[in-house]
Amino acid sequence: MTVPERLSDETRERLRVLTERHTVGITAGGAFCGSGFVVTPDTVITCAHVVAGRDPAGLVALVEGRSVAVDVVRMVPESRGEGSIYGFPDLAELRLAEPAHDLGGVWLDDSEPLQSASVSVHGFSGHTLEQGVQPDTLRLQVAGRSGQYVRLQWDQVVQGFSGGPVLDTGTGRVCGVLKASRHEKGMSGGWLIPIDALEQCSPGLLERNRLSHRPGTPWFDTVGERLRRQRELFGPDPGSEGGGTTPAQMLSRGAMPFMERPELGELVSWCHESPDHLLRVLYAPGGSGKTRLSAQLCGLLREEGWVAGFAEVFTNPLAQERWLENMTSALAAGFPALVVFDYAQARVSDVCELLAHIHRHRPQDATLRVLLLARSETPLRQLLQEELAARHIEEWALREASAHRLPNSIEDREPESLAVEAFGEFARQLDCAWVAAPDGLGRTAGRQDSLLGVLATALDAVLTLRQGEAWAENEDPLARICWHEIKGWHALLEDRLGTDGPLAGRTGRLMAEGLLLVPTLARRRERRELTALLRRVHEAAFPDADRRPSMAAVHGCLRALYPAQGSQVAVLEPDRVGEILARRVLLEPESCGEAADYLAAVLGADVPGVDDARAETVLETLDVLARARGCTAVGRVVDHPAHAILDEALSEAVGINPRLLVPALTVTGARVPHAEPLAELIRPAVEQCDTALLLQVETRLPGYAGGLSGVSALVLERLLAVPDRTTPDGTTTDEDRLVRLRRLMSRSLRLQETARGSEALRVADEAVVLARDLVRRSGRHQRPHAAALHNLSLLRHRAGDTASALELNVEAVSIYRNLADEEAPQRPHLLLDTAWALSTLALLRLADGQVNGAAEDAAEGVLRCESAADGARRQDVLLQCLETLAECRMKTGLTDAALVTAAEAVALLRELARRRPAQYVARLPHTLQLHGLWLIRAGRFHEAHDVLQEAVRRRAVLPLQASPHLRKQQRTALSVLVQLTAELDEFADERTSWREMEAVLDGLTD
């Protein structure tokens, strides 16, 4: 490990206490002999001359005030010899009769102290101001080597210190054993026995001591200043224990005791796996307990000596750089680290910045885990792949990355019983244990889509009954929690601002709801900025109001309920409650006035100019609004009356300031799985905006299929229509032509995604013509040329022109082969490009009846893939190549070889489905089914039965009702299993269950 350049005063004081606790006084027959120190719970080291000639039966060590008998294990040398000074190394190992289990032992240094190092010596002496032998301390400086010893100087070394530990105050570790004074009555120092001499006295002791000091042990944590590093990196934990006072805070801040769930053990195991398991995505709908589970994980790891917590939102690049340096410093100090990014889809840039920094500066053997929390895996995975690829670290960062969906509920806990338990706990905390759980509590809890919904059901019931009101079953208990939160806000305003102010009465209370929402839409604003924003929003929303509330007083009320760092106001959490409040406010004119004016003021749409800080705050606001608009995945609100109002208000804001909002909406749309509503807001602006804004939008467009594909195609179409710049001789530069080529290829892909196949084919044709001309003119850019050929080949094949597709793909493969052989720096990527193109070529040959040629291409694809460095993309491409090769070998009659390859593909797919289920789970049943059918053709019926059975069971959990294709595949597999059970007696008892599944499938089909 590395230690700080200078240990802090606080750390030095902690080390003093630790060293004194480990220092012992040694007596023989009641007479004081000298000092020593504990190196393991049952072992003490001292000088040999301290115990030499003493009656072994009378030796006692004073350990933290307790007298413990000791045995002399060994002394080196065993006797003083002829001289007056005990010979080198003058060390003794003692064994405690009663081990000091609460003492782990001092941490021995790896080497002797450096010259001029400052050291402190701890021991016992009779030279203090108190009578008798007392604990004592010396401060000395290392003069340098003195024979086999090390000379110390400056302080007066008195009798009694012999055998005491010498602490290097620079490293924080014990660097030697005090030997003797040079002159007891002067400031002439003494000598220490260097730490490596311990190996002569106690072989293996240094190694045992080294292994016993690790993260989580007192001495290691103190020297490495783990508590300071934890504070600097993570500060307070957002999901930690300790509830808040409002209903929403009781749900979000751990008012309920943490309920054990198996996913916690799985996450702990992941943290302790090999160093390659760097990244994991944990996704689930809002309210499933991701944040709480992660906070519990952080707490467990901190108990083991990790630095662990939630990454802060960085306010500026300097703060981020300082945080990254602190992280690598903590890793260099030997501490394993877990970094959790909540709302990871909005933190992709921060995640990639951390990974890039670690890739450049990661200390050897460091352990880092990065846990990303999101509502869905898509499009987070694509966002990560794009940005990591741009930084050229995709293969390293995603090599062992995994994604796991957190169940909506806790395993082995029925929602009904959980709601009853939560009801009792909330009633106890709210001092109303007299209320009884209502009859419909369990039924309502059982209808919830998340753990949060179950807890909200219980809390709503307690709050309602405590107020003496009748509780009724409600389909949306989180909306009820939002209402309780609003009532608490009204009560506080009435208490502090009176009952006759502008925020009193029905109209005033509704107006106050609009103010309550502002800190959730405009996050991390200090007092002055937030107060000014509250004033601006209120004036914009209600320009004709007769009276204005004191926004300083409103800010004080918000701080009273939602205190945050500095003078900031915390957002309303859980986030689903904040989204409910957003829809509620926008739907009610008396809360937001004119919704367009309200949102324009919050977004600052009417303020000219755009800078990075302002763009970032707008993104945070749009993230909240996008979730409220239903752009999330599971658990989203698809239809709500507030949606149309929000769309109209945002559309007006875009019209006011398109340069601020169009790029921000594009970024937000790339982060969410259902960006179609945002695309409709962006489209009118990009249809008529100038080129400068189009260029801004282009850099923010996602490079993958999604709700923005249509907008992407439109932006690229308009940019392609802009005349190219020309040189003085009237030609365009190669750089401009390359930009145009990339735009053509991107537009072709986006057009394919929006089912505009013929247009996509025309654009892909144009891209190939331009690529050929670019290569002819420059002699470079062969790789984009090959990519353009490959893309056009696929489109021609889909259009039914397989012969032309084959010709194009052969040319693409030839180019990739040459590049892979010639361009060493890009060889790993080019090998995979070649393998992918070969796999496509093999499939095209199969479609054209060229079975043997297809098998050769597929085999070469596998070989090239296996030659590439391991990584996420290699695994994807290898899977495709293996599946293609297996199919080719079956069609060429190489059945045994085909089955071996198919088994390899299944094994790889199983592993990928385990790590990235959202991407691969649905693909596994089809691959298994093909393998099973091929096993039947080979006469291996028992193996086929097992494989097909797995295929059926895995497909049964997929959404069969929504997919005729899946139902057709399932019917085929079930039919084959019924036939197998008729022919294989040992499986005959399964036939009924397979027929029942067929009947269920028939019901779905009907």
C-alpha cells in the first residue's frame, strides 16, 4: 500500500493510541524488567536481555492493565556472551498464556526507517512525574546505520524502554525494537534493532504479521486513513439508515428495517470475485429497492474495510478531477472500492470518466467495483458501449460486465404479510400503535408492482387511520403518499406563514404545490439561487397575482422539511412520488398557472446564452419530466391527462430557446427507453433550424436503434443536403468526404430502424459509391469502405438480391483481411470486423446454396475471433460465428463436428445470458432448440430430451402471448418432446405435462 505524503495529526493521534495499547510492561517476580509489544494476539516481542536470566515461572506481561503470564519461546542469542552488551539481534519471542484477541498486533514495517525519519518510542519507565513504573514516550530521529543496529538521536532514552516498539511516524508502522540508551543521563539517543532482524528470532513472523494487516483491520485502516477517504469520496450515503420526518422520507430513507433478500448475497459475492468483474448494472422499476439494497451493500463492505458509497454529482470538472484522484489514491493505499451510480442513465459520462481514469492510473492488484442503478438495462448498455468505444476502452471495461434485474418483490415474502409487518412498524414509529391493520390492506398490497408500492400501502393506511379517517383501498398508494406529503407542506406553511397569507386558503394551497415541486425540478441550488428561482417561477406562472409570498420564507419552509448540503433543498424522494407531484401540478392551473410559463421559468428558457453548467441543470430537469411523461420502461405511466399539457408546455419552451432545449432533449431522449414523446418535440425544431444547431444535435444523437431513430434520420438528411465546403480548386477535402460517408452510413441504419427499407438501400448505395471514390483519391479509409460494403450487402440480401449481396460481402471480407494483416494497432478490432463479415458471408452462401464455401467462411470467422483479445465485443461476435458454423456443418453432413460447435455456442450463450439477461435470455431457447433437434438427427435422443426440455422451460417465462413467432417455436419443441416421451419409456410420465403446456399455448394462440 501507499500512505499519504504526510499523516494527519488525527491519524498520528490514533496511531499513538494503537501503539500504546499494544505496548506491554514485563516483570519477573514482581520486579519491572523492561518493555515489549504484541505482534500477534498471543505473541510478544522484546529484547532478549530483558528476560535473560529471569525465572521463567515468574515472567508476567502487563497487557492493557491485565497481568498475563508469559513463556519464553526463544531468545536470539540465547545468552549475553562475554561482552557487556547483549549480542545482535538481542530479541526474544514470548507467548501469552491468555491471547489478547482484541489486539491484532502492531503492524511491522517492510524495512528499516530512512535516515532523518522521525520516530516515537513507546514503553514503560520509572522516570515520569508519577511514582512507580508508568507508560512513557520518546521522540527521536534516525541518525543512520550503526553496525547492524540503527542509531537514534535527540531525546533522552531512560531505563525501561528496552524492548519497546519504535514507531516510524512517517509510515505509521513499527520499524524496530528499542535496544538501549547511548547515555542515559543525556540527550544522546540510543539504538534500535531493525525490523528485518525479527526473521532471525521468529522465522515467518514478518509474513504472518503482513497478512494479518489488511483493509478492515484497525492499524491498516488508520495508516491508510480510510475514514478520511470515505468522507472525501462519498460523504453521507443517500440510502443509509435513518428515516426522515415526512411520509415520502419515511419510504426513501430507510424508516423500515432492511429486509434480507438473496440479491444482497449475490452482490457481495460479485464484489469478491476476480478483479475482472468490474461493472454491473442492477435494474428494476422505480420503487423496487435498488437504492436501499445498494446502501446496505455499501454498509456491509465498509465493515470489511472497503471504501464504498454513492458517487456524488459533480458540480464542475475540477471537483470531478479531485474526486478521481482521491479514488486512485484510495486504491493505491490498498483499499478495495465500490462506487454506486444511482440514475446511471443520466451519469454515463461520469461513469466512463471514472473507468477511463482507472484504466490509465489503476494501481496494480487494485479492486474496484462499479454498480450502476437504472430502471432498465436499455438504453443504458448502448450508451455505455458508445462512450466507452469512443474512449477506446470498451473491451476492457465491459469484458466481464453483467446486468441483473432486481425482482419487484422480496423472495419468500408475500406482499400481504409484508404489508402487515410494515403497517405495525410504521404505526410504532408514528406513535399510534393503537391503530389496527384494515381488512383490505393485503389485497391492495398484492396488486402493487413494486416493493415501494407495498410499503406505501401500509404507510398510507397508518397515516389515514391515525388522523381518524376511514381508509379505503386505493390502486395507487404512492399517489396517496404524495397527498400526505402535500398536506404536511400545507400544515407547515400555515404554521409559519399564517392562515391569511397568499399561500393560505384553497387557492393559496394549490399555488404552494407548484412551489413544492420546484426544488425537485431544479436540483442542488443554493439558497440565494433557489429563492430567486421560486420568485421567478411564481411571477411567470401568476403574473396577475395581487399578493406575492415571501420566497425567503418559502425557502425556509422547504429547508425545514427537506434539508440538504449547505443551504440546498433536497429533492422529493422516492422519485416516483416526485413524478406524481409533477403530473399533479401540471394538471392543475391553480398550481402552475400557465404550464408553459411555469416550465419556461424553471428551465430558464427565456434567459439568453448557453453554457455547460446551465445545460447540465436543464438536463436534470428534463430527466424528471421525461420520467413523469412516461418515457421509462417497466412501471411507466403510459397515459395520463397531464401528458398533453406537458408536451404543449415543452413545445412552447423549445420555441422560445431551441439552442438550449433541443440538444438537451436529444440527450434526454438517448437516455430513456421510450423517447418517442421527446422525438415529437424535437422534430419540428430540427425541420427548420439552422445548420449550427443541427451540428450540435448531431453530436448528441444515439448510434443505436430507439425512439430517436426518426429524428436522427431527419437531422442527417438535412446535414447531407448542406453543400460541402470546397477548396480553391473547387474540390472537397478528404476529411469532409469522410464526414459525409459516415453520415450516409448512419442515415442508412436509422432508416432501416424506421422501416424505410428502400430509402435505406438507396442511401447505402450512395455511401458505397462515395467510399470507393474516397479510397481511389486518398489510398486510405479502407475500413469505412468495408463497413459500407457490408451494410449494403445486408440490405441487398433483405431486398432479395442475394447474388449482389454476396459479391459485395466478398469484397468487404477481402478488405478486412488485408487490413487485419497490415494494421497492427487496430488488429484486435479488425479481427472482429473480419469475423463478423465472414459470418454474414457464410449465411449468404448458405442462402445461395454454397454449403461448403459457407462452412469454410464460418470456420475462418471462428478462428479470427479466437485470435482477438477477450472482451465484450469478442464474445458477441464469437457467439454469432459459432452459431453460423454449427449450422453450416450440419448442412455439410459433419454432424458430430456441428454438435460440438453447437454445444460451445450454447455454453457461451448461457454465460452471456447469466451476465446480460436482457440482451441474451430471449435468444437462448432458440439456440437450445436447434441443438436439441440436431441431437435427434444424430440419434442422441436422451441428450436431445434434456436440451429441448430446457428450451421449453426457458421460453415459457418469455412473453409468449405477445409473440406469434415465440409461440410457433414453443409448439414445435413441445410436439417433439411429446414424441420423445412416447418413444423413451423413462420419460413417459412427462407426456401429460407437455400436453398440458400445449393446451395452455393453444389458449394463448386463440
